[in-house]
Amino acid sequence: MLSHLRRLAQADRGATSIEYTLIASLIAIAAIAAMRTVGTSLNAVLSNVANSLG
């Protein structure tokens, strides 16, 4: 009985690591999307500044 409980505890660790991996990947996707949006906006602003100066 005790060995069965130990196996269940170990199986839970695998599920937890998968959940953490999914959370980390979602955070990475959100960060990439945010950086692309900011990069596009920044490019537009710097282009306006360059056109005003030149």
C-alpha cells in the first residue's frame, strides 16, 4: 500500500512539471507578442522623427 502511494506522488510531480512548462510557454508567447507590438510602434515613432529631421 505504501509503495502505491509513493508511485502516485511521483506521478503528480510529472504532471506539475508539465503544467509549469505550459505556463512558461504561454508567458513566452505573450512576451513575444508584446515585444512585436512595441517594436512596430517604436519603429513608426522613430521614422516620424527621422522624417522631421531630414
